[in-house]
Amino acid sequence: MTWWKKLLFLRNRGQFDADLAEEMRLHIEERAAELSRAGLTPTEALRRARAEFGSPTSLRERTRLEWQFSWIEDLRSDLRYGARTLAASPAFFFSAVLSLALGVGANTTLFSLTTEFLFAEPSVNNSRSLWRVRVGGNSHVGIAQLRFLQEAKLFPGVAGMREDGEVNWRINGETRPLQAMRVSDNLFSMAGIPVALGRGILPGDEDTVVISDAMWRSKLAADPTVVGRVLEIDGRPHRIAGVLPPDHRSVAGFGLSADIYAPVRATGSSVMLFVRGPEGADRSAILERLQFGARRMDEAMPERDLKWADENVVEGMAGIDRFKSRSMQGVGGFFAMLMIVGGLLLLIACINVSNLVLARGSARVQEFAVRASLGAGRGRIVRQLLTETLLLTAAGTMAGLVINYFLTRAMNHVQLDLPVLIVLHMAPDWRLAAYASLLAAGTALVVGLLPAIRISRGELHGAMKNPIAGRMTLRRVLVVAQVAVSIVVLTAAVLFARNLLASVAAEPGFDLDRTMFVRVRLVPDSYKSVEAKASMAERIERELESAQGVVSVSATRLIPFNDDSTRGGARRRDDGENIVIRHHSNRIGPRYFATIGVPVVAGREFTANEPENSIIVNESFARNFFGQGSAIGRTVDKQTVVGVVRDSKYAYLNDHMRPAMFEPYRTRLGEGRESALIWMVRTAGDPAALVNGLRARVGELDRSAAVEIRPMRNALGIALMPSQVAGALLGGMGVLGLLLTAVGVYGVLAFSVARRIREIGLRVALGAGPASVMRLVLRECGLLLGIGLGIGLLIAFFVTRPLSTFLVPDISTNDPVTYLAVVLLIAAAGTAASIGPARRALRVDPMVALRYE
Amino acid sequence: MAQSSSELLPGTLFLLILRTLAGGPLHGYAIAKRIKESSKDLLSVEEGSLYPALNRMLVKGWLAAEWGVSETNRKARFYKLTPVGRKELARANSEFDRMIHGIQLVLKNA
């Protein structure tokens, strides 16, 4: 209430002053009347009364103070004055705001990306009592383990989800693959996942699906009556129970998304586990219960090669809790690096604006002198300057947020070429608002403080009188700092650009140009027996082999660079020694290595009737496991090595010398890969030409199957994604940093030329040619860049070292090529920035310049 | 006679004004005069404190002000207690009593 009255007062100050004046007059008159009743003459009485009363002005000030938020009053006048001065120099205003907007826009966008990707809360009810758990160190467990934990009644709720499932959707005579999240029938109700239309999947549901908003809009024409409609999925009618809201975030996190949710299949599936804890129970309490459950699981359903009670993990659903696992720490580190680079970028922008403010400050020396002589204290002038920078940064931050809005919206729609669906829902929220306000305040301080101190000390006056080149003025120091910072950013950018180039050009160790994969997903219910599936697989394989242009075909369980499987642990060597080895593991058919173009260095490939216990290993495996000498005929856990192949890359481009072991793919068709059959195909010519023909031929064999065929050159999704994302983000920031620095160098040079016009005119009058005038400008530019380069390179050399964890092995952080590229880029930007000022200097007419006097 | 209101115990100026106005609305000068008379010239309230105090109390909502006509037939601003002000008077009164009692106990027994 009090503040409300104060606000009203702000509007009625005129009335207040008049009222108080009237009141004071009455007071003095009454006192005078009293005095004159005591015997004084009226004039004398009035004089005495006035004297007793004291200063009306001071009384008015003190009385008014009771009504004021005085700082607001001062701020108001500062703001009004600041806005007026800024409006008077629009060029300054816009260049400053543009610099800040770019810096803030880039910075907040990285912030949005980080918070969304790493910290976004899943769409659930009360995420604090929901936990993701692992037992036996497994990310996914079978349905039997899920049921066991549910029946153990250790938690109010236990649910499971498989995040990377897929299904075939038959519509209008076509089969389309859909990404599916397979959920236990209690997940929706336990987690409290909201739906926009209809309902979620409920306990007891079978052949029911909940569809995503994107699927509803793009594939079902946003039909409002869609609930109850039936989709033919995996050969069976499924009823649509509900539609998810547009901003649905799955409990798997990290933007993992799907077209549909469907109940998990009762057999052969494995799921991530989620538990609903009791209200208020913390992580250790959940872990205790989980461990208890896992020990009982070991008694009830023992496994040969793992103990359920080992490596039990409880992770929170949002926030920092997600970073407990080691693999996430790498991702977290990458985002931390992005944020640091974003901060440096903003710093460059701040220095630009700081420089502009300084330059303008020297032009405003007179104004400040006038204000100071009129009695403005130094504090007041500093405050005025800070208010102006506050206005600038507020405008810059606003504009930056506009950039953020459009950039994040565009990024939400980017569809990465990945086997899983990743959808981000970046949108402005309170976190962004809080972060942006913090940025604005910090920026105002960085931008405004130096110039304010400098200007209020009146040091600019000295600087004006003493414009001798070569002296390091504050502005030059700032530009040097700016060049140094931008070199650090540029070095990171160049490193990641080279990383991307190296990744694209990387030799995977097999033939990318003459190979493709064929992936056929059969509807599980149509192939209940292994025999039925095997005979279909055989028919497809024959169909592929007989096609024109196909050289050879070989089955495989994993697609190179799209799937990965790692096995670790101790293996028994034929001499009885146990050796710990971590290796890539795959099952492959006959002629696999001939098909993908990897040489066999010893022994042979698998044959059509290969014994179960034959294996092929790569050179690294042979060397690490058997040491020197031939590996052929030796054994690993009773499996006999029949061939050794050259090392190649399997899942990632930095699979450098990774051991690998291959087992025959023959009888266990499609095991573990949810009914998907995969072949690698070698072609005589360009594989892209064969894609459509092969798809049609395979599709003929089973119309309900989903067929995916891609040339390997275009299928480097997972392998290239990290380098592409990092290259795009850091490359963009590098360009922005370079641009901002060029603007900063330009500003200082232009200002310096403007200040030295008379000197230049004199030199020209005394016979200096264009070359020596040019040298004047370029020397200053060279000095600024040179010192900045020296410092920047030194810093960059040390601070970019940790980046090596994100780079492919061929790229080293202390490779001189990187620094050479950085130096060339900066030199080019500096030259571009000095063109304008140099031309200005060349055009100086001595007659005009000297007449300034 | 007290030299200035600064010798008033802290917070007592508000109490004096509230008590004075309990008898009915008064304008500023009359409040000062009434306090001086009631205290038999022992206390005097300076203008420099009176008007800021009155305004502080307006802000707090203890008082309301309206323009009227003084006994000398002049336009004057009259202050009167609001219900909130009455409550404050009661509160401040008992608070003050307790304080005085406490001080007396200390002076007697310490």
C-alpha cells in the first residue's frame, strides 16, 4: 500500500508542492499573529516568525523525501537524459546495439541449447520423485526384471521404456517406418505424462498408441477426431488413445523423441527402468531400496555373467543429476566449452561498445566539463554514464533476445540425420530471462565502468591534447585485448572446422563409394518362428544378389557408423591366461570383408557353413590378445580364430586401432535387433543408382516390411554428427568473433585518422606521397594486430589444449597449420578494417585540413 | 524547556502527534502549539521535524489530510486519525508505557 501511495505521489508532485507551500504560509502567519498578540509590530512579528521557521526549501526537500523512492527519481532523470543523448547520435547507438545484440544473441542461444538439451525437465508430474535406475550396470533390462521389481513393491511405482524402437505403419498401400517409444502400460499413469487429446496408455492396454503432436499434424492432418481412429501398425490394428502436446519431452531426456508411444512387447524386449519414489525420499534412500531389490533378484533370477546387485545407479530426471554417468560428462564438457566460447564472444562485443563509448566520451569532454562546473559531482557523472550504458545494454539485450528467439526456433526445426529422433523445444522461459538480465547487468558493468572512471577523471582531456601516435591509449589497449580474445575463439573455431574436414575426409578403412546397406524390418507377428524369418531372409538375400549391378552381398548385425556394440571383460586365451579386452563386436555373413572392401591379412573369411565357434578378429585384437605371431588357429574362450583382417573404423571416426571381433551370422538371424535384417551390398557402379530398383524388388517380397536402403557415403549419420554440430556452432561463433573484432579495429583506426587529419594534412603539404600516408594508417593497424596476435596466440596455445578430447586423433591442438590459419584470418580482417580509414587518410586535402586551425 | 525535538525519545514524536490528534482534527501549526501547551512548554516540536513526520505518517496511512477552514478563517490543511492510526496510537501508547516502566525499574534497582 505504501508504495502505491508513493507511486500516486509521483504523478501529483505539482499539487504536493502547492499544498505544502500553503501549509507553510499558514504556519508562519499563525505564528506571526501570535507574536503580534504578544506585542510585536506586524512586520517585526512576521520577520521573527520567518526566522524561527528556518529554510522553507530545505523543509520542502525533507518533507518530499518522505514520499520518494529517491533513487527512482534520480534514475528517472538519468534515464530521460540518457535517452535524449543516445537519440542524438543514432549511428553510435545502432552500432553499439548491433554489437551487443550479436554477442547476446549468440550467447543466449548457446544457453538455450544447453539448458534444453541437458537440463530440460521431461513432461511428467512431479519430476523430483521420479528416478531412472540401472541394475547390474545395465542401461536396459528384460521385462522379467521389470515385473520382478514391480512385484517386489519396494517403490510406489516401477515402469519401463524402450526409447529406440521402430514400427511399420501401413497406409494407402505403402509401408512407412515410424520411430516408436515402447512403454510399460503403467508409465503414463505413474509418471503423469500429460496428453493434449484423449488419454495416455493405461494399464491393460494392448494394441493402443499415443501419437506425437508432430505426427498428428504432419501425417494425420491435425484431425481433431483422431482419437479412436485405427492405424495398421506392424500388421495389426492399433487404436489411437491420445495425442501428446506439442512440447512433450520424453523421460529419456536429451531431446529423444518418437512418432508414437506403444505398449512394450511382453517378450524379447528390454527397457530402461523408471521408479516413482516415496515423496521426499532422496537418492540414497532410493538406492538402498534398489540394492535390496537387486539382491533378491540375484537369488530369484541369477544370471551367468552378471550380478544384478552390482553397479546399481539412481539418476535424477532433470538438472545436474543427469551427469553422474561418465559418458554424459563428455557431453557436459562440450557444452561447458560452448558456453565459454559464447562468453568470450560477448566479451569481444562488450569491448567494441566500451570502445565506442570511450570514443564518444572524448567528444563529450566539453559537456562533462560544463556539467561539472555546474556542480555535478563525479559520482553523478559516473552514474549518468552508467545509466547510458545500461540503456545501451538493455536495448542490445532485447535485440539479442529477438535474435535468440528466431535462432532457437530455426534450430528446433533442424532434423539431424540420425537413426533416432531428436526434437528440441527451445522456447523463452524464466531461466532465459534471468540469464539475459544477468548478462545485461554484467555487460553494462564491463562496458561502462572503464569509460566512466576514465571520463570522470577528466583524463580524456589529456588524451585530446596529446594525440601522439604510438602511445598506448586505453582504447588501443582494449582493441589489443579484443584481438587477443578473438584469436582464442578463432583458434577453437579453426580447430573444429579442421576437425569437420578431417572427419568428412577420414578414411574409414573400407570402401564408402561402392557400398550401401539394406535394412529390412519385418513385422514381428508375421514371422513367429525362426524358420519363417530365416526363409524370408534367404529370399531377400537371393533377390539382392541377383540384381543388376550388385557385386556381392553379406549379412551383418550392425551397420557401420550407424550402430555400435562393445564387449568387455576378461577372456581366456588358449594358454590358460585371462586377458581383459574391450572390443567392437559384430556378427557377419560370408564374404563380408570382400563386400565392404577390407583386406583379409591372414586366414580366410567365413564360409556359408561356418562352424558356430569360428571367429575373425582384426589386427589390433590379434596384437593385443595374442601378441606377436600368427593368430590363426588360436582360441578365445574356446572360439577359434579363422581369419585376421585389417583394422578399420566401426562406429565412430575416432575408432583408432580399436580391437574388433566378428562371429558368424548364420543361424541366429536378427537376434537382439528387433526383427531387423541387414545386408551390406557392394555395387559395380554408383550405389545411389540402384536404391529405388532394389527397394521395389525387396518390397515385392513382403509388402508389410519397411525397407531402408542408403549408400554408405550418405549414411555416416552418427559418426559425423558430433563433428558437424561442433563445426557448425564453433565455426559460426568464429565468424562472428572475427566480424566483431574487425568492427573494433575499424572503429579505432577511423577515430585515430579523424584525430590526425591535421597532422596528415601537414605531411601531405610537406610532400608526403600516398604511400607514406598509407604506411601511417597501416602501421597503427599492424601494431594493434601484432601485439594482440602475440598475446592471443600465447593464450590460445594453452587454453585450447583440453579441446583435444573432442577432436579426431589426426588433429592436434598445437599444429602450426591451425595458428597459421588464425593469423591469416586476423590479418585479412585487419586489412579489411583498415581500408576505410586508409582511404579517408588518402583523401585528406592539406588546404582543408590546415584551415581547421 | 526542551531545546529541540531531537531530545525526544526516538519514536515519541509520532506518539505525541497521534495522541494530540486523538482529540479531533488539527492543522500543522495547531498540532505544534497543542503539544507545547499540553507539556507546559517542556516540549517543543520544530517545524523542520513536524512536517516530514506528518508526511511520513500520511504515507504509512495513520493520518488522513483534508483542506478546511481554520478558526482564524483561513484555508488550512487538517490532519485526522485514520482507524489504522488509532490502532497505532494504542499500540505505541502501551509500548511507551512499558519502555518507561522498564527504564524506571532500571533507574531504581540497578
